[in-house]
Amino acid sequence: MSNWDDVKKNVGEKAATLVEDGMHIGLGTGSTAKWVIESLSKRVKEGLKIKAIATSKESERLALAGGIELLDPCVVTELDLCIDGADELAPDMSMIKGRGGALWREKIVATMAREMIVIIDETKLVKKLGEKAKLPVEVSFFGKEATLKEIEALGFKGAFRKEGVALYKTDAANAIIDLDTLLSEDLRDQHKKLIGVPGVIETGLFFDLAKRAVVGYRDGRVEVV
Ligand code: 5RP
């Protein structure tokens, strides 16, 4: 393939074929998820009947532009399927997510889905989480410096994400701290410690959610595993 965006497009198109008529689905966020939304929009125009919840304002905008009917996330309790990207995927299907800043909504939507399919290119496959990606943690602006201090007291090193000179703001008007290091092998314990800090809203560690992955390779192959 000439570039990674073509690989992502292949992955998104393949993942969209796994959506069946009548399904209620969760739409992920990012440069791979956008191809799923685009592909599903085409299928909707051809008669596919689906309803969706989007994990970000951008995905919501793309879905609405593509004619995908959106559900009210305040009342929905269950989805058939969620399709979303990841920054890293480990062999046990645990993930780091949140490079796109949508991790909080993404975790809520993935949790309400009966199945999550993760859509990635081969560069996201790692033996151990934290090999390449930083760990995003969504925190409230209220008390943000105290929250960072508490996180650092646990032994983590991190910095607030920026957008230009300003601090990055999520769709829910929160900040993101990107952590450099994962401290130990026990990632569930790290998640527990981080989520226990007042001010931490969610971490980018996703466990026990993805059951299948659609993986795209530079040579043009797309595998569903
Ligand atoms: C957004 C995410 C994205 O799914 C993740 O960053 C992967 O994005 P992309 O498909 O653009 O590589 O977690 O919060």
C-alpha cells in the first residue's frame, strides 16, 4: 500500500462489513474509525438500517453528515457492537486508547456494547502495552495541578497534553495527562491506582472489552483475528 491512510481505509471498510442490518452500534473516534463511518454511510444510503452512538463530536458530525441515525446516549443502555481504534493492542486484547482524546466516552460506549471490534494497523500490535504509546489519562480541569501531583506521587511521570500553546480540552471539557511510563507489569493495578485519584476521570487502559480485531498490513492484507 502506498500509505498508512490506505491501510486504515481498508481496515475501516472491512470492519463496516461486520455491521448487520438492524444493529445499534458504537462509532469510534480517529483516523481509522472515520473510514468505518464513511463506509457505513455508503451502506446506509444503499438501505442498511442502523442506529448509532458516536464517541466524539467529530464522529457525531461525520455520522450525521453520512445520514446515520444517532441514538441519545443519555438513555441507551446496550449496543450490539462497538467499532473503535486503539493506540496499542496487546496479545490478551488489552489496549491503550485515547491519543484522539475521546477515551472517556469510548470506554462508556465500548462497555455498553455486547461486542467490541478494535480496528488497527500492524504498527499498533505490541507484546506489552506501553512499548510505544503514552498512557492518556483524562482529568478534570478543577484541581488539575493537584491531580498531577498525586499521580506523580504514585511514581508516574507525565505532562498535560497541549494543542498549540493552550492545554488540550476533551469534548467533555476535561484535560489529558499523557503518562510516559507504565510502572509495573500489573496494568490493572495501575489503572486502579490512577482511577483512585480524585480528579482522574478515566484512564486509557482498556481491559476485557475487545473480542476481535481487524488488523491492516502495509502489504495490503487485512485480517480479522
Ligand atoms: C481516540 C482513540 C483512537 O481510537 C486511537 O487514538 C486510534 O486512532 P487512529 O485510528 O487515528 O490511529 O483512542 O481517543
